[in-house]
Amino acid sequence: MTTDQDTHMHVRAWAGTKSDGEPVYELVPAKRSTDGRYELVGTPALVLGCAAGDIVTLDETMRVRVLHRGGNLAVQAGPVKEFVPSDVDRLREAMTPLGGLVEAPADLRFIVVTVPAAAGFPHVESIMNKWAATANAEWWYGNVADDSGAPLNWW
């Protein structure tokens, strides 16, 4: 775990398994509470099932278990070819009225959106579909379905 100016730390969370069986981890910004729980400060790009604001624990394999939902949808997007800075700017502008936060690494290999579930699925999906068509991107929710695709119904 690393700390960032004592405001939060980064926890190493299991994100999946490579084809050779090797685990993949993501460093996720979080605040640690005294009881071993964490509040996620940022929405992960690779770890599915959670979003910023969630209260979680990590098991011995570093898998996230959500104890309490923070009320945010996690939306991840990947480029079909590659993103350009204006793709991120347009999505930020579109998500701002919904209270959404759009983040991307400097190399733009992915985009993560954290948006309140109260904004409504129709609004989020409309924005994401229109944006994806012009950005040549694919997008998906990161925390609305389980591994089998069944809705989690937490909203």
C-alpha cells in the first residue's frame, strides 16, 4: 500500500487472471478505516463490481467485497483504435450536468466515469452511446451486474 499526502492510500486489488493463470492487480485509491475496511476514493479501471464511494474489504487474495454501496455507477470505456484528448473533453462536458467525473491516464488507453446512480440509467446510456459512436469506443458498466450478467440491483 502506498500513501498519497496522508489523504488516502492505494490498495492492491485483484482485477482478474491472465491467460497464463497469473493474477492481475490494480492499485485503487482508498481511505482506510480503523476496522480494516476501505472507502474507495476513485473508481477502478480494471476491478469490476465497485465504484468510488463504496465501502469494501479485501480478502486474502485481494478480491474486493463490497459492504456498502456509495451510490455511484462505474462506467469504463476502451477505444476501438485509440482515444484523442478531445474524446475525453467531450465526455467530461457531457457528464458534468449529471455530476459525473471523467478520468483517463495520460496515454488515454482507457476512460473511467464515476456518475451518481441517481442520474438515471437512461441519461447515462444516452450520453455514453452518443459519445461512443463519435469517439469510436466501446463502453460498459463496471458495477451493475455480477459475473454471470445478472443485475446486482443495488441502485
